[in-house]
Amino acid sequence: MQGTLQAVSNNPDAIVLALPKGLTVPLLQAAEEQGLNLTKPFLSAASAYDLSVPEAIGPGWDGRFYANMEFNDAQSTAEDNQNWLAVLDAFGNDSDPRDTFSQGGYLAARIVTQALLSLPADGITREAVTKALGEIRDFKSDIFCTPWYYDATSEHHNPNAATRMAIVKDGKWDVISDCVESDDPELADIREFESVRAHVAWQMLEWDFPLLAAIVAAVTVSTGISFVYGRFLAPLLSHRDTVVRAVGTLGLALVLIATMGVIWGETPRRLQFPTDQLFITLFEVRLTFTRLIALGLAVLMVGLITLLLNTTRLGLDMRALANDRDLSALLGVRITHTETAAWVITGIFAGLAGLLLADFVRLQGTYLTFLVIPAIAAAILGQLRSLWFTAVAGLGIGIAEAMLTPIAWASPYRAATPFLIALIAVLILGSTAQAALKDR
């Protein structure tokens, strides 16, 4: 994102990206947060041409994001293109990308097959196959713009001398230029040889459920998983040491990651809310209503938990349990009941936070799961005692990390900001504690 901000500051005609799809999608989402989609057209190499990308980046990029295609429209009804899709449907997975590179793999398999079929069964050797591939001429496919060839005698190999472009429109790719020939002078000999011719909430929304129903479903699933673990699994580890209990929750996370991978794969997606399109400008920074809701929700959560812990019997039981489990049991605290309540509350909050993070970052299980690691830094700054200090620390870490984005030499290291701040805090707090002990 830092490079994009620098590029925009130079007032270019357009922003050209050459990134993998998994990086392009979050970059465009971050750019949209700052309103950059309204200022300059964004273009990408063929790496961004995937049927899942228009929906992942959302309607804010309609008519504003272009991608090179290289091959035919992935939604084309042409014979070879339909055969490629049929092969993926029959022998691949739903998570397998339907993109330019997949089309290229299909074409490569067809070309190699043609070379192998030109040889006798007993004459297939490395040398023979290499020679047969070098002799392929005029291989035609409706996925290509022009016939494919391999000229072993040429100084260079340019199998694809024409290309197509597409633009995001109404959640899909719309082809805007078909088979544009390249003007590269290096292709002059080729023109003489051959005439160039012309990847829960998201899923429910996919099923056309209302947004509110999808949100309720997501929070319900999160709360249900947390309840099952807290009620049935966590008590089995309650008398083990801290490391074992921590590994237990880590095991749950790994199981959930694997499950999400099997069901939805690692295709980057984006969960969008109507409030993404509403914003205010503060200190020349665009803040969407979704981010303001997230900030308000975080403050509300801290306030409600503080109120629960300080004014209710359940909160008193939770604090006692956290201080000394065995003594709490002797005093009549209902251990299982209290722990289960804590896990249920955690599940509700986790569900809401997950929904918002899927909008702010990207809807990808592995990435969202490990966002908990920087959050540990905020907890350390709060000394694992004060919810309010932890909340303020989290906001401070986020602001510090964001402010490093425009600084060229510091931007590559901004992800280390939470850990650096936590390390400094540990050193300062440790020194303060030692000094206090000496004073006693």
C-alpha cells in the first residue's frame, strides 16, 4: 500500500499492478478505504484475472479496475474454454482458481498431448518429445487469440502475440478489447512466419440470504463452537499446566483452519457491508462508517465486560476463578457454569470481530486466525489486568503501524510494530517492578 500511496502522490494517469491475486485483492480493499478508487484507474497484469476477484473487491471498483486476460474470457461459451471448465469441475476442486494461469495449464497439457500423439508408442523418449514439441506449428484453440507455435530455430519464443483486456462490471469481468495485437518489434519475424489474427457469512450471502441472517448465523456458529469447547473440552484440561491448556486452544484453531480450507479453500474473498460506501473525512483521512461502527463496538464491548465483572455475581465468580480456581471451588463458585459463560461471551465477541475483520482485511481463514498474535501485544501493554488500557493500547498500536505506511524506509517493517512496542513495554514494566521491589 505504501508504494501505491507514493505513486498516487505523483499524479499518474493510472496505477499499474503486477502482483499475485492474493496481494492484489487486499491492496485494492485498502485503496478503496482511502478513496483511491475514485481518483485513478487501476490496471493489473493477468495475475488478477480470476472469476472470484470482481466479487472479492466489491462494487466500489466497478468500471475502475482493469486486468489483462492473455487468453479468452474465462466465462466464454467457446468449445475449448468450456472443455477446460468441465475438466476442472470433473477432476478439480471448487477452490481451484478459474483464471488465466489455469487456462495456460490446460493449453500446455493439450499441446504436450499433441506432441506425444505424433510419436509411436515405442518411440517416446526425452529427445523425441523435445523434438516433437519444437515442431508444433499452427496449434489452434479458441482460448488463444492466434495459433500457437514453437519455432526451435528462432532466437526467441513468443507463443502469444495478442491479448485481451477486461474491466470489473456488476461483479463480473466484462471484456472491453478482444485480441489486440502486440506492436513489439521483436515480433516482426513472427508476423512473417505466421499472420497474427484476430476461491459462513459469505456463503450465506452467496445463497442470497439477507445480510442480517448471515450476521446472526456467523455469530451463532462462533458462539456454538466456543460453547462446545468451553463446556466439554476445556474442563478436561482445567488441571493441566498453562502450556497444555494453551496448546488445547491452539489445536482447536488448527482444526478450524483445516475445516475452512476443505470447505472454502484459500481463495481470497471479501465480506462487504452497506456501511462501506458511507464515510466521513477526518484530518484528510477517509473513515468509513463500518470502521466507526467497529470502534464504537470495541468501546461498547470493553464497557459491557467491565460492567459485568464489577457489578454482577457472574463477574465476581469470573474474577475469583481467574485468581485461584481451587479456592474458588471451595468457596462455592460454580466452576463449570462460570467457565462456560465466559466461553459463550468470548464466542459472541469473536463472531462480531471476525465479521468486521473479514471486511477490513480479507475473508481468508488462515490470515484472520493469526491476527490474534499482534493483539497479544496490546494485552501485554494492558498488563493482562486492565481492559481499558488494553483497548487504548490496541488503538495506539494500530495508529502507529498506519503512520509508518508512508515512510519508505520504515514501511516494510511496520508489521513488527506490535511486537516492538510490546518488547519495550515489557522492559519498562520489568524495570519498574524491580525498582519497586528494591524500595520495599
